[in-house]
Amino acid sequence: MARTWLQAPPALRKGKRLRPADLGLIASLGIAEVAVHSRLRVAYFSTGDELRSVGEPLDAGSIYDSNRYTLFGMLQRLGCEPIDMGSVKDDPDALRAALRSACAHADVVLTTGGVSTGAADYIRQIMAELGDVAFWKLEMRPGRPLAFGRIAANGHSALLFGLPGNPVAAMVAFYFFARAALLQMMGADAAQQALPVMRARSATAIRKKPGRTEYQRGIVAVNGNGEQEVRITGAQGSGILRSMSEANCMVILAASQGDAAPGDMVDVVLFDGLVRAAGCTGGLRGCTANPPYSSCVVGRVSGACPA
């Protein structure tokens, strides 16, 4: 007996990111609109007296603010609605006002800098005033000074991720900590949140001290034997953005692990798995994807996506 549509499983399940085949499936069923989650609103700003915006002249001791540009790109590709709040000086009153404003306009707040133990690192202190700090250090490199908690102001509340100020550390902390939390808040299921880890053979020695997990930038390619082989992109300082720009993967070295010798197998996460767009997630109306559905994650096929 032929299987009827009433006996068939749902065409698309809640929490699934829509891909090209899913778009075709929706069309094949004659469905013009589907229900999706609204995009997650994420406010972000950089902190530091030394920061200058692109186009401004640099004086002694100042640097250009690169973190806001990387955060914008990562949030946009993840499918969030980025809210750029600029850069904020290392002044407690200014930081407190910025966090209150961000809390009033966003579901999540991301900051870079101000979470370490320096005299001008105020973010963790102000987080405790406005809400709570769940933790502020992780045994990882780069990205150890990372504050997480919830803040509240004027009847609104938001999760807060205080990312490190060094550019590479901020990106690593976002990808390997904040990313999964944002995807879960967007309604993505566990399969969508998981990072695709593969194994590759190290082409050279990789220096690593046991005690904390390290995320080193690498380039993976197929060697002459047809194997996946990875090499590190040179200096791995947390302020060297070029190490990220040249890389196509992240080499993950576990906390218990020491140096990797040439030929050792290591864990690798391809950047394609980290930076893929996630879009909206199913359940609520409000998708702004263009073209419609192109980066949405849905639950069941119903409702509307008014893109």
C-alpha cells in the first residue's frame, strides 16, 4: 500500500536551518510562507581609551578598533541582527550608561575589552552592579578573560558576554563559546549548534603546554599521500589578526595535551563550519531574509515569513 501524506513525518522539523533543498521542498508542497523566529538582536561595543575609528588619525599609543568589524561580520553571518554601539572609553559612568542602553535595545550584549584584571578593566565590576557574573575566566588560550552573566536595566534584561580585547582572542571566544549560546537562543537544535570536528595530521611540530585548551590557527590541505594535513599559520599571538585571515581552520589542542609532534593527529574545525550563516529559526513570524527563507531555520511548515 502506498504511504499517505498523513503517515509521513513532518517535511521540516523545528530548529532546522533552511538550505537550498529545503526551499525546493517547501515549494514542491505548494507552500508560499513558513514560520520562523525573529532574528536575535545583539548589541555590541568595544572598550578602551586607545581605540580610534577607521578614518581618524592615530596619535601615540592609539590603535584602530578592529573588533567592531569582526563582531559585525560574525553576527551577521550567524543570522543575528547586529546593533553597533561604537566604542566606549574606559570610564565607569560611560560604560554603565552604554550597558544600560544596550540592555534596553537588545536580547544579548557583547563587549570587547575591560574584563581582565587591569586598573581600567571595569566591565566585570559593572556587570555585578547591574546583574550577575556567572564566571569570568576560562581555561582556554586565547580567550581566557571572558565574562558571562545577565544584566538588567529599566525593566529590560539581556545576557552579556564580555569578550577579551585582543582581536584574535575575541574571535575565538565568540566562535567557541558565544556562538552556541546565540544559536540556542535563536531556536537552532543541537545538531545545528554542533561544530564539525575532523582529524588531520600535523605537518610540523606544534608547541603547547598542558593545562588549558588551545585554539591555534591553521591551514589544512591534502598532502601528497592523499591525507588531510594541517600546518600552523606562523606566530599565534592573540593580537595577530593576520593569523586568522590566512587560516582556513582552527586546530584544537585539549587541556591535557602537550606538544604535538610532526605526524601526530590533531583535532581541526574548518572555518566553513564556524562561519556559516545560521539565519532565523522556526516558530515565530518575522524573517527578514532576502531572498525569502535563504538563511532561516524553521520548525514546522506553517505560518508566514514576510521577507
